[in-house]
Amino acid sequence: MMTKKEQFIEELNSRYKTKGAFITLGKGILDGEVLPEVDINIPLKTVNRHGLIAGATGTGKTKTLQVFIEQLSHAGVPSLVMDIKGDLSGVAAAGEENAKIQERYAKTKLPYSPQAFPVELMSVSEEKGVKLRATVTEFGPVLLSKILGLNETQSSIISIIFKYCDDKGLPLIDLEDLKKVLQFVTDNPQGKKELAEAYGSISPASLGAILRSIVALEQQGASHIFGEPSFDVQDLLETRDGKGVINILRVTDIQNKPAVFSTFMLSLFAEIYLTFPEAGDLDKPKLAVFIDEAHLIFKDAPKVLLDQIETMVKLIRSKGVGIYFITQIPGDVPENVLSQLGLKIQHALRGFTAKDKKEINKAVQNYPTTAYYKTEELIQALGIGEALITALDEKGIPTPLAHTYLISPESRMDVLSAAEIDHLVNTSRMVAKYNQSIDKESAYEILMRRMNGEEVSSVEQAAEPVTKPAEPSVFETILSSSMAQTFGKTLMREGAKAIIGMLGLKATTKKKK
């Protein structure tokens, strides 16, 4: 008869063993003993089934994230990491061996190979790095309305404005373009007439309210995400010397603007969904996306935004993309999203208060039952660098809950210096590609000439629509029912028909730079 230890080793080795490629996160632990013969492996073919890294502050979530993206990079899988706390840039520099690392690797019986990884620093603000931008047109009326915090009537008007610009050949590149169009159709007799004849009368008060919302958004610093050149998501798939590039989106200065952050994130996901081909079952994912401090996305988010996130999580898997949420407690993630996550890495939770204990009880219910641990007690006793892990095996079946002794990052467990960041940015091919803004003629310049009484060229008068007709986008699919009803009530007759075709993000063809 086998001992408990022998049973544990046999069961976990059989369930965490893979036929295909995999990454190793650590070694199994039983009754406080690290078992180097028990590898906790994650099959690469299941990485697109999404995941969660949870745990109280200071329990090691960031280091686990660092290990995860390093291992993916070794496997040739690029990643996009949204770094809200600003503590991941050190992955671009080699780590340094010390007594704690020596002790950890002595227990795991694994070699420690300090090394740097290929990194691109990215930004949607004034932070140094590759500037991620999208045009207002590419953002689309639905997402733009969300970021502006508009009501249903105002959202419908935004869709009318997009259609008006489409018909008149007015490119909406940045927020200045949108403001100028709103001013033109509000204050200019010709603009008011054109809008009224095509779409019916629209309240100047509503247009003014939208204009004020845009100004407020600019004051939050969000104008940086609109403009050209717009970012090509294919650039996220780069590898160097066989290693996947780790794209670190530095969002430390917008962590108090969750609406801006979450809406931009959804815009990025939508662009990935619209441009990446269907991948089916791959041996390894094309891309893994990690969202730190995920509760910022879900906190106070309207239901329609949560529905969009849930739907995107479901759909984007087929594109070979995995999404991972990093947060304090599993309850930070909506139930419908949590149910879609195949990999769960749970660091320690602290039961200091009655509320804490309630959250612990809820968290425990998200993990498989096991005869080897008292999960409710163990989850509060996990040390730094330890976690409870359950994943999906190659057949998509959840693996047993494994108390895991995690490996250490091979890169620096600290941030880059200012000089190191400057060097990384100054030598980046992508920075050279995207950080020179383009100020071509758009709606602002065209309307300024019209308002000044200058003649508009015949080419402009007969301009083709600036957005091409497209198949319904993912957001059209998501919102077609509820939003169409709203538009029908608000706009009546022909106006509704024009607006329905403008829902969501359009699959616009970007110009190659």
C-alpha cells in the first residue's frame, strides 16, 4: 500500500505530465516538504484558455507574473503586460544570484540561469516607450461613448456624428477633430443645416454636453491615445533570437482613470480580434495578455462594459490569445469571466476580518477539492513564493490542486534605472516607428477652411467615406440587440438604419508605415 506521499507524487506527476510543449512554474509541496520530483507544468496549448493570478498584497503575485512571462518568452511566446505599479521593467535586465535564490533552487533541484529578456516598453500617456495610439474613427462610436461616460441619447448622437463624418469625408483622427465637428454642426449655419437635413434635428444642449465630456476627458490626459500613426497589433507578435518579446505597457500614471484604461484595453482586444485570423487549436499561443490590478477594470464598470469583456474573453481564445487577470481576490473578477479562466494561481489570503474570512470561503470554492490539503487553512498559511495552482491538462480537464513552490525570476527583481530605460527606448525599432506623430489634414483643418469661407476642393466635396463598410464587428454582435432598441426609440425612422451600421469598431484597413 502506497503512502500519502507516494500517492501524491504519482497523482500529480500523472496529471501535470504533458506530451507537448510546456512551461514549468515550480515544484509540488506536501506537508511542508518541497518535492523536486513533482513538476508543476502548464501545457502551452492551453495558455490561450486564460487565467488568474490572485493573492493579498505582498504575497508574490508580481514575481509569479514575472516567472510566467519569462517562461513564455523562453518558449517563443510574446506577451503584453499591463504594468500599473511600474515594477516589471527589470525583466529587461539579468537577475543576480543571492542566498535566497540559492536556497530556493537547491530545494527545486533546478539550475538558475540569470538572464535578460527582450522587452519593449509601451505607453498610452507621457511615459517613455512606444506610443500606442488609435484614431477616433478606429475607436468607434460605442467605445468612445463609454470612455466619455455618455448616456444613451448622447451615445446615439455620437453615432450620428460618426456617420455624418463618414458621409462628408471628414477624417476623425484625434479629439480636436471631433470637437471641431461638434462645434461646426452646433454653431455653423451650414453645419446645422447639413445635419438636420440628413438625420433630423438634434438638441444643441446634447451636443454641448458631449463637447464638455470630451474636454473633461482631455483634462484626464486621455488625448494621448488618439492620433496617428495608429498601432498595428501585429507588432505584438515579435520574437528575437527565438525568445518571445515581452511588451510592457506602462500605465502607472493612469491607474486612477479606470474608464480610460479599460476602454483602451477593450479597443486593443477588439483590434486583435478583428485582425488576427482564426487559429483553432495551436501547440502554443500567439500571444498572452496580462492585466495587473484587474479590479480597476471591473470596479464600477457598467453592465454593458462587463458584457463586452466577458464576450471578448470567450471569443479571443479562438485567435490564439490568452488573457490573464492579476488581482487580490478571485471575487474581484465577475463570475461569468472567472468561469472562463482555465489556469488559477492563488497566493495567500489574509483572514483578519469577518469580510476577509468570507472572501476566503468564496475563493476556496473556485478550486478543486483535494484530500491532500485543508485548502481553507492552507490558503492563509502560504509563504511568499508559494501558491495553490490548478490548470487545464492537454485534454482541457482541470488538474488537481497543487501546493506549489514557485521558481524565481531569472531577470532582475527590481525596476530599471532611468538611464537603462532611456537606453532601451532610444535603441527601440518600434519607438522609431511609432513615436513620430503624423499631423495630416483631417476634419479640423477641412472644417476650419469651410468656416473661414475658403473654397473646398472638388476632391473633398466628393470624398469617399473615411471608413469602409465592414462586416459586423465583435461589438456589433455584442450590442446589436440592446443598442438597436435604444437607437430605434431615440432616432426613429431612417436615422436608426444609418446608426446601426456604425455600431462598434470598424475593421478599417490601416496604412502600412
